[in-house]
Amino acid sequence: MLYKIAVGSSDGVNVDLKFGEVKKFIIFEVDDKKRKLLEIRNVDNYETSAETNSCDNYEKGCGSSGCSGNGNGCNGATDVISKVEAVSDCRCVVCKKVGFQAQKQLERKAVSIFDIEGNVDKILEKIIDYYAKIDERRLNSRKNVEL
């Protein structure tokens, strides 16, 4: 199964950035257990709609001071939403920490979250193994249903 993983890293070696700190995500493409570096994705290239950015829209994450979790008010929520859009085609996001507002937005996009700090290669190995097991179970359960 082909999917993408977005990683928040300042040096490409360690997962060491919080979701809110990421300026560029490292995107890996995974096929079975093989992975390759697909791209370095700049989050500044992703725009959000005016409706989503409205400070009157409390349900979308605005209307309170610090809605991004860092005291930035509505600009913080806009930043979170643009980062979520940047990784919305990924199966999961791996960062040192992902705040509550970002978690809610990622869940709406069906993007899994891994809050973890450490070596990128080791973390990716574990996540890829985890998804391989999940995908194998799904495949086996489908086969059992078809029989």
C-alpha cells in the first residue's frame, strides 16, 4: 500500500520540532516496507479560505485568544490550518508535539498523529512496521469476509 508520512525535523536526522514550529515538512513515500524521501514541503505555500480564517467562526478554531495553543490568537489558528492543509494527503504526521487545535484539524482530515522525539530513521521503521501490521490485518479480514 502506497502512502505518505510527514515529519517535523530541523535537520532531517531527528524528529525535534513541534507541529507549530515546522516551516517545512519532510515527506516520505512508503510502499510496503520501502520508503523514499519524496519532497521537502514548505508549509508557506498552502493557503486557506477566507471562511476558514474568519475570527467570528469559533468552531473553526478562532474566537479565543491563543487558539493555536501558543497565544497567537487567530493568526495562530490560520497557521495551524495552513499546516494541516500542507499534510492532508499524508497518512500520518510525526512531530515532537502536536497541539490540541492541530490534532482536531488533522483528525477531520483522517491524518494520524505521532507525538514522538528521536531519530527519524528509527521512528519511521517503527511506524512503517505498525502500519504494515494494520494493513495486513485489514487485508486478512477482507479475505475472511469474502470466503
